Amino acid sequence: MPASQIIVGALLVLVLGWFGGNTIIRQIKAFTDGSNHFQLPILVRLSRFYSGIIMLVLGGMLFWGLMFLEVPAQNLADLRDLADERGTEFKFTPAQRSFASTYAKFWLAFLALLFSMVCSSSLDAIFTWNCQRKKNVKSWKPAVCEANGEIQIPRSDNNSASKEYWGDGLFPPN
């Protein structure tokens, strides 16, 4: 196995382990801390907890795959390439066919868990967005003009200036 593959694999394992462990610890702290620490609904917390567990499992699977499955799979691929170069047909032994099947199932399970984590993260983003939207709707109150009692709707973008400053024209009043 090339050194670059070992380095990248080790970094991925470390990053997945660190993010997964950190996420789990933060969510356990949020579950057990009675002070309503994060102000998030239970669905967001459970989604993040699940994502942390999946990250740890993915890191473990990646470590296992790199340490124990990659070298035999590369040897099997080299044997097949050698047979192709010679122009002969490569026949799998029952043990090789079993290993190839296990190797394929392992990486399919890895991809299924990765997809599950992406879905969980998407649900987390949707739940968080929905929670923030509800907080903003509850706290929104229209501004009432003191002079004439008209209701003025605040602008939604932060880059626009108020009508009082800019007036009706394009340039600020002198």
C-alpha cells in the first residue's frame, strides 16, 4: 500500500473519530445538562447524536478496511492484472471468491452508512432551520411609526438601509 494512501486513510480515521467523539460528547452533555444548554429541540439533538455514532462507526470501518482488507484485495487485483497481461483467463478459487464478495459487501455497507450519515445531517439542517424560522417568526413584530401610526415592515435583507435615512431617492439626503 502506498504511503500517501496510508497517510490519507489515517487522517480520515482521525478526523472521523474526533468529529464523531466530539459530537457524541456534546450531545450527551446537552441531554444530561438541565440548563437547556443548546436551546434545540430533541429531534436536532438525536440527529446529531446519531451522526456522531455513525462517524465513529465509519472511522472504525475505514481503519479495519485499511488494515486488514486492503492488502489482500490489492494482491488479488495484482493476480488478475497479471493474468490479463499474459492473456489467460483468471479463475477465482473459492477462498478468493469469498474474499472478493466480503470485500464488496464491506464497502457497500460503508457507502450505505455514509449515505445514512448524509441523510441524518440533512435532517439536522432541516430541523435546525425550522427551529430558527419558528424563533424568528415568534419574535418578529412590525415597527409602528410614531408620527402617523402606520405599520412599517422591516426589510428582510441586512444590507439595505432604512427608508428614513435614504428617503425615496437613490442617494442619502443632504
